[in-house]
Amino acid sequence: METFHKIAFGGGCHWCTEAVYKSLKGIISVEQGFVASDGEESSFSEAVIVSYEPSDISLEDLILIHLYTHKSTSDHSMRNKYRSAIYTFGPLDVKRSTLALQKFQENFKKPLVTKVLPFREFKVSDKAFQNYYYKNPYKPFCKTHIAPKIKLLLLQFADKVDHIKVLDQ
């Protein structure tokens, strides 16, 4: 019987999002790829599916980390490719995610653009791009865009970070 839960996140580049969640305690797996929802959000957008152990890390912690590790208040021109979203797999997660966004809004000066959307479909990334940061930490993209997110995790969410994995870099 499964004890872990699943949630999906879209924000910035899925290489970045994958690295963030792979760096945390309580994460069972992170699948990198493209997620589609319904209606206006039915096109595929870069995202990850996170399987986690709720006794080790809460959905609310995962959401707060998500909001701090991408441009969650910026409604920029690339939002079709990089949709700021929490993709849910059931009604309880819709409610919890919506309440978390309302609660965490007070942490940000600008309005959050992150949406709570139903998960509809997933396409996995090409194998060459999976686990990109942990396979290529010294590549310029990783040093410029991903390493600062990992540093933020270490500064703001140190108790949630799997230090063995992060410090191996």
C-alpha cells in the first residue's frame, strides 16, 4: 500500500524545479517533464511530479519552497512554457493548496500568480535532461540558474534539505 503522496509543480525551467525537490528530505522521486491541465492550461508546460512522504515533509512546506524558488509573482511573457502552478491529483490537495497560497501570500509584496490546477497529463523529459543539475553542477546554466536556488534552500529551508545529497556537489 502506498504511503507517499504526489503533487506536481510548474514554475521556471524544469531542470531547476527538479533540482530543488531532489535536494529535499522526504522526497521519494521527482519526475521531470511537461504537464497539461484543463481549459486554458491544457497546453503542456515544464513541470515536475513530486512523490513525497508526508510524515517527513508537508505539502505546505513543498508549496512554500516552490513559491520561493521560482518567479511566483511575475506574470511574464513565457508563462505558457513556464506556467506557475500546483497540479493536484485530488480534491483534498486542491483545498490544501488553495489555502496554502492564501496563507503564504503575506510573505510576498506582489500578488502570487501561481494557480492551483487539476493534473491531466504528463510527458516525461528526454533522458539526457533528467537529473540535469546533479549530473552537471558545473555547467554554466546550472551555476547561474540552479545553484542560487539550492543556496536559497540551504539558507531559508535548511531543516528540509537533504544535506548529504546537496553537499556532495
